Amino acid sequence: MTELPAQPVVHEVNTRVWLLEVQRRTGRRGGLADVPKDAWDEVTPHGVDAVWLMGVWERSPQGREIALRDPSLTAAFGRAVPGIREDEIAGSPYCIRRYEADEALGGTEGLAAARAELAGRGIGLLLDYVPNHVAPDSPWTLTHPEYFVRGTADELRADPAGYLPAGDHVLARGRDPFFPPWPDVVQLNAFEPALRAATTDVLTRIGDLCDGVRCDMAMLMTNDVFARTWGERAGPRPAREFWPEVMSGVRRRHPGMVFVAEAYWDLEWELQRQGFGFCYDKRLYDRLLHEDAGSVRRHLAADEDYQRRLVRFLENHDEPRAAHTMEPAKERAAAVVIATLPGATLWHGGQFTGRRVQLPVFLDRRPEETPDGELRAFHERLLAAVHRSGMRTGRWRLLDCEGWPDNGSYRNLLAWCWSGGAGRFLTVVNLSGQPAQARVRLPWSDLGAGDLPLTGLLDGARHLRSGAELSGPGLFVDLDAWGTHVFAVGPADG
């Protein structure tokens, strides 16, 4: 098992789409075992600690047929990729028939080869797990009906959108508490002891193949949310939560396995408490896109240890592309924020090159888009610089930006520092479309009175400022719209 760092940098790759593009480029068919090294180089730029191969499991033929009969879905497919063919619609990677590696990817041997290739680079492998539901043609629906939330024949007749037949049983379709049932999945029962044991077994076997799992909609399996969604139909509420029970079993065989929760509804802390190493930070994503610097600053006032177990991102397969939602200068500023905060960071395949089309996960082909070479160079420089600096091995601290009565632009600035570890580092970001000025007082009392170098990690620019200024009135900063500073402060040994 490849041991991931305490705050890993993760690159999400749409596995089938990427593999087919590699095949077209090389003119060679094959699975993951046949991917050339230069293609692996492209998805493992310097500074990436783990690759999330999204969508490696056996997809459901029945789920695919349901999708093909849905006019709203097929219209969305056509908008995303004009001229998409039916044979290029693979079905949802979250409508899983079995947790067996897709034969189109080379099966278990191909997945093992991919893991070995990544491990040889010191990079870990993350895979998906969907705890809430399985496909309607999952073997479990016939062999283990006790794993599911069940209904009656009368309910099936009255509400066919909410229930489906499976052999001699009626099973509920999967859902969350806020939306109608999903038509292509069947609801597992988080309160059922046999299901918890089966989940432990499946995750233990997945742990033989990877270094961690990203758990889809993980909060749906907590006792409170599941009871709210299903009420008495789920049966007696267990004394123990789902995730601690499952994880304790998995970790008997895989003590270092990393669990990442897709999490919403402000349940990040609860899921951390239940054992997840990392949880999505959707609140930061929303604030960066739609709110101001003050809102982001309030979010970052949370306890540092809590923030170290969040996943920061600007896009993923469920969200619109960053290049679509943000102007280029804002996207770069937001990327600096993400890269230099505590916590895991998640970068989405195509984000580095400025892709704008959010691809439905059902599809095997994405549209041709002209890569933005400058944006890719910026992202690679940013990730590499942060990684080489070692800043995130230290302790993090949010800093105040102070201004003047006649200049309130300081409110648009965010600042933080890292101390210890590999040295001292300062990040300042103007999270607005106007120039901004402020004083940023640094927290170190041993800077002395003489000049100290401030070296830009992204541009190499070197500035001298007196220690008395930095620890007294503070560093004066004057940033253009969406401007950033990422400095190493003082000698390299800090």
C-alpha cells in the first residue's frame, strides 16, 4: 500500500474517457496495463500524491437502458457532446452492478497494473464506493433481498417510480431525503446488520486493489439521515453508526486505507468524527464562486485540525467546470487559495487545461476543446512549487489584513501563513476584481530588525523587507484584481 501524505493532492481522472483517448492517440487498443508511461506522466504532474480513477467498476446494462429511455438525459448528452453515438454512452459509473473491474479497462489485471505504475512513482490510487445503492440488475437483488429497503405489492402498483420488483420481493428505489427516487438504482438498508457485514466485505476486497476510497454521498448512511429518509420502513435504528462499524472491520485488514466522504448539508464534522479521513468542503467551493472574501475568511476561521481533514476543490465531475464558472484571473487566484490551504486538495481531469464542458459521467467521449497551455503551465508550476516548498508540513494560521479609514479595499484580501516544517511561508490573495491594499502583520516575534528576503514561489521574484516592518505595522501589499503573493519568508531553513 502506498502511504499518502497527511494532506494529499488528488487528481481525478475519468478512467474510460481517458483510456479511450490514449488508445486513439497511440493507435493501440488495450486496457490500463497497456497505457504508455507518457500518458501516466500527464495525469501525475509533480505535486500530485494520488490519482482517483473514477468509474472503474462494472456498470449496469439495465441502468444504461433506463438512461437511454430518459429524454432529459439524452438531451443533456447531446448538448455536452454534439453527435454523441449510442455506443459511446456507457451508463452511469454510480449505477454499479458489481464491484469488479470493468473488462473494457482490462479487468482486475489492468487495475493492478495501473496501481503498480502509480506506486512506482510514489503515487496512491483512489477508487469509488457507492454505499447507498446498487444497480437493479445487481446479483444482490435476487440473492440477498434482506440487504434492501423493501415495499409491498400494493406500493409497487401505486408508486412504480418508487419501487421495483425483484424476484418474489418488492424493493425501494434509491433516493435521498430531498428528491424523488432515482430510477436506475435500488436502495440498500443502512440499518440492516447483514448489509453492514456485506459492505465491510466489499470494502475489504476493494482495499486489496487500492489505497483509499471516495465514498459517494456518504452522509446518506448516517443514522439520523437514514432515519429521516426512510422512517419505520428501515427497521429498528441501530445503536452504532454505519460508518464506524464498517470501517472498524475494513481496518482489521487495511489499517492505512484512506476514506474520503462526498459530504453535504454541513455534516463534514460528523463524518470526520465517524472515521472519515477527509470530507468534501462544498461550503468553501460555494463561497469562492459566489461570495466575497469576508465570507471565505469566516469559513477559514474554523479549527486547523478540522480543516486539515477537508477536501478543497474548484470543480469535480458533479460541478461545472472552473473555466466556465470563473474568469481566468479569478480561476488562478482561487487555485492559489486551494493549493495553499490546509486539507486535501482535489483537481479534476481537464481542469489544468481549461476545459469548459461538464461531461455527463455516462459518456465515453468528451468534446474536442483547445487546451490552454498557459493555464496548464500555471497549475503545474503552482502544484510543484507548493510541493517542493514543503509548506504544508508546518502549522497553518489565518492572518488579519488591516487597512485605513479612507481605503476599505483591505477587506477583499485574504492572508495566511505556514510555520515550521520546511520554513516560513505567506500567501496573500485579492479575492476581488479591483485593486486592493493592506498591511499584513506576520506572527513571528524573532524576525529581528534587519532585512529579510521574501521570495515568490511562483515567479522567483525576490524582495527585501525589514523584520521590524513585518512584525510591526506589517507587510504592505498592493495587489491588482485577483492578484496573489506566495512567498517564502527569510532563509530557506526558516
